[in-house]
Amino acid sequence: MALLSKAAVLLGKEVRTEFRSRELLSTTIVFVLVVVVVFSFTFDPTTNESRRFGPGLLWMAFLFAASLMLQPCFLREQVNDTLSALRLAVSDPFAIFLAKISANTLFLLLTELLMLPVFAALFNVSFAAQLPGILLTFFLGSLGISVVGTALAVISAQARMRELLLPLLLLPLLTPILVVSTEVTIRLMQPEPYMEWKGIGLMAGFDVVFLTVLWLFGEYLLEE
Amino acid sequence: MPAAPVRSIGLQFDQVDKRYGAVYALRNLTLSIAAGECMAIAGRNGSGKTTLLRVAAQLVRPTRGSISFCGGTGHPKPQIGFVGHSTMVYDELTAAENLIFFAKLQGVAEAKTWADELLREVGLEDRKDSLVRTFSRGMRQRVAIARALLAQPSLLLFDEPATGLDAESNAWLTEHVRKLRDTRCTILMSLHGESPMARLATRAVRLEGGSVIADTQRGAMFQSIFAAAGC
Amino acid sequence: MTKRVLFGVLAIGLVACAAYASFYVAPEERTMGAIQKIFYFHASTAWAGETTFFVCFLANLLYIWKRKPQFDWLGVTCAEVGAACITVVLITGPIWARPVWGIWWTWDARLTSTFVLWILYICYLLLRTLVDEPDRRALMCALFGVFAFIDVPIVFGAIRWWRTQHPAPVIMGGPGSGLEPTMKAVFFFNVLAMHLFAAFLIVERYFLEKTKHDVELLRQEAEAR
């Protein structure tokens, strides 16, 4: 399909640009680390408590990091008005969104996967046995964050106080992702871990609903 | 220059308004541009030249009225090349990477070969693997023009393309626009004052307050259109 | 103008009647006593708030489609009135909870979801102050409003599922659940009164927004000269 092939070309550019400078990834990873360390001062991380509070703190760190990481997503395109060039080159603006969402999901996932062993070591918990489940949870959660975050990045790029506005708009909208992904992750970290499929379904539903909304309304977001 | 003949298109502005709050960037603009025409647009700063071009490129949605295209391949979205105030290329990619990226995006066959040829055409063959960030203003403008020509557009839009260019780059640009005009590509270019580039135009209009106030097609004198623009 | 005044008088009058009915017509609840009567006000205001948010959603969709400023004015008006209704809900809930349960707040499903709903619409109103150009502001807010409204049922669903994992005290039974006939009648009368009062506030706020817009246009035209 033309839409997917154009999105793939755009995604290639996003990934190439980021891996050339690595500035976004490196600052995001360090930020998550800082948040995890700072949060760990707020409770005594025994193994039981780590299992109860750890996933929540981890997902909060990811959410905060994402709300900063998503800022440059469309701001970058304003520098040389490359967004106009993209809009001229693609007939369906959804291709631009698909590419940005895929790139953001990828970068978020990379950050999460790099943080996972660090978190496991700092809090003496093990993920190894439940890695597929963890990966699925991280993927669906990151996708949800990216879909909504990318759309809101367009809105905040056109407003004042955009550095504060994006997290402000993003975090309440992502309440379902935070709540559900934390629960699913807690279940996977228990001594007798199990996969909470209803939660997975809720996250997948969230992702599908907002992707559809973006598909329907995305062109208006990019309109001048 | 492109091997295949360019299928030029005409466009029609029909009572177009573009309002930002209470300010009218374009006001009741009605303009017919024939296929293959090379039109110069003159006017002071804030007269609506940039908005007119961006509406023609379908980057800006009019508040009222519509624009339509005629001729060309019949595709609802014609191939449009746009050279604006900004370069519309990525500083963190090389000239070649930029062109290959945009070529692939627009579905151009043999993107790499075509990008190399265009870079040779605009005189940047030696610098094709340098980051655009390291280019001078004149060189960036050449990359921008190469980018605009990638998909062999039916309509070319230039928004004050000579801004910030030295005499040599200006001469190069004028020559290029002449070649494009001779391929019967429809060209709209907004210009500050009379210049060799302006003299390439087959028609000139002057904008003020978002409306056309003089048109050589309706008897206005070419010199008066640019003289009155007062830039 | 007279019609608006009459409507206002009707709406306020109905609210007064509904208050009277809540205190003097509805019987006292067996276990909780008089404090239970705040439920009529609390739940009916919640329903009015939710209806208002639905109208806001429709106004947002209509603006995206038609681009008429009137739909933008309706959208911001409904968002403000809705946010005011939910503020009342979030205040009356704890006022009821404190004497009955001994706690001001609990993170039960309904209260938590309502709190998130309230925050979403406060964000909508904040966004309006941060985009300068009027048409851009209207479009961006309409789009955010669509996102927010579609998110609301997902928020309710997710938090309710979360609460099944971690049960907590439920503040107030569902409206109409276990209500005897007189109570039900008083409740629905309150619902009607609060809806009409919300409609009155919407009408007045809408005309205020229209006047603001007209004044701003005149100011810009004067500056342009």
C-alpha cells in the first residue's frame, strides 16, 4: 500500500536522523534513570515493596520521559518548514503520523528495554521468566503513549508554554495506559506470575481507538 | 533537465479569503492562471504574496472560496514544487540524502540516480555528501530548488527565491527559471522588485491588501506593477 | 433579551423547587439520615455535567466540519459549564462522605474517573488561553476536545477494571438503585432542574463569548486603521 510504503520511507529518515545524533535517546534514558533513582528515595525498596510499587514507578518514569521526548517530534519540522515539504510530498497526511508514531514507539521501547535490567538490578526483581509478556506490555503501552503523544505534540507545537503544555495535556489522557499497564506489569512480577489478558485487551483497545481517531482527524491537526 | 515532457496545469482562484483573526491576508481573490504561464507577483510586505502561494500549494486552507486545477494528469492532487522562505530540507542530512528521501517519498523511480542528476544540474555534485547544515545560503537555495524539481512538477511556486543570494547565485537562479519556463511548466513567483527574473514572466500581477489591484493581462504596464510595489 | 430573562427565572425557580422537594418531599433515608439528601443535588449535577460534555463534543465535531465560530463558542461554553458542574460534584461527594464514612476522599472507581474527567476539561480550558490566533485556537481545542471525550469512557472502564483488582469503599450507590418511588421522582425532578439550569448558564455564557468575539474584532479593526 502506498500509505505504508511512504510511512516506511519517513520512518527510515526519522531513525537515521536520531541514530546519527542520538541526542534524544541518550537524554531520555538518563532522564528515566534519574526519575527511578529519585523515586526510590520515597520508599524503602524491599523486594515485596519493589514488586508492589516498582511497576507503577517504572511506568510513571516512562510517561514523564515520553512527555519530554515527544516535544521535538514536530518542533523539529518547524525549523526549516520541512513539515510543508512533507505535506506536499505525501497525499495522505496519515503517513506522516504513522511514521512519527512508529519512530516514537521504537525509541520509547528501546529506552524501556535498556532500563529493564537496570531496574531489575536496583530493586532485586527478576523479569527473565516473563520476558515475552513484559515485551508485549511495553509494546502496547509505548504504542498508546506514542499515538496520543504524537497528536498532542502537533497541538502543543502551536501553543505558548509548549514545554509545560504537552505533559499537561498528555498525562490525563494516558490515565488508562498508566493504570492498566502498571497492573499487568505487577501481575507479571509476582512470585507466581500470570498474564492479565483483560488488561492487554484494554491496552490494545486504547491503541486501536486512538489510531482510528488520528486517522479520521489527523489532516486537520496539520492544517494551516 | 527532466527527460519527460512536463504536463503543465492551470489554476483558478475563486473568491478566496484567508483570514487570521480580523486580518485578511487574502480578500476576495479571483485569479485565473493558464497552463504554461509564468506569472510574477509583486507587492509590499504583508500584501498576501506568501499566502497566495501557500494556498496554491494547498498548504493553507482558505477561510472562504476555493482553488481548482485544470489540465495535467487529472490526478486530484497535482505535483507541485515549492521554494519558500525556508529551505524545506533537513540540516542534519546530506544534500544527497535529502533528495533521495524526498524522491522516494514522492514515488520517483530510481531515486538515487535522479537525485545525483539533479545535484549535478544545480552544481552541487561535489558537495552532495556534505550535511546541509554546512551550506551557505546560496547552496541551500540550490538544494531547495532541486527538491522542488524532484517529481517533475506541473506547477512551480517560488516565494521570493532570490532573497539572500549573491549576484552569481542570482544569475544561476534566473537562468534556471528561464529553462523551466521554456519547458512550459506553470510558474508563479513572488518577487520584490523588477529584476532579470521578473522579466522572464509572461504576466505580472500586483497584490495589495490581499487582492489583485493590477494585472498585465488587463492592460497594466509591467514596469508600473513593479515600480509601485516600492520595495 | 426578555426570553433569556424568563428562561433564567424558570431555571432558577425550578432549582429552588427541586431543593425544596429534596429537603421536604423526599423521605429521609433509613441508615444515613438527612445527609443522604445531598445525593439528589450531587448525582443530578453529575448527569447535567455529563450531558454538557456530550454537547461540547458535538460542538467540537461541528466546528471541525463547518468551521463556524458559533460552534467554537458553544464548545468553550459547554466545557466551562461542565467543568463547573463536575467541580460541584467533587465537592459535594466528600461533604457527604465525611460524616457517613469518616473520610473526605477515596480512590473509588467513580470518584477517580470523575476527577480525571474534570482535569481533562480544565486542560481544554487552559489550552484555550495558550493559542493566540482565534481560528487556530478553535481548531486545536476542538480536536483536543474530541480526543478528551473519546478518552472518557476508556478512563472509566480502565479505572473500574483496576478497582476490581483493588476493591475500595464505593461512595454512593448508583442513581436510582434502591430508591423508593418518591425518592426516584424527586431525583428525576432534580435532574430536570439541573439540566435546565445548566442550559441557562450555557445560553448566558454563549452570548458573553459572542460579545467578547465582537469586541475583539472591533479592536483589531481599529488597530489596523
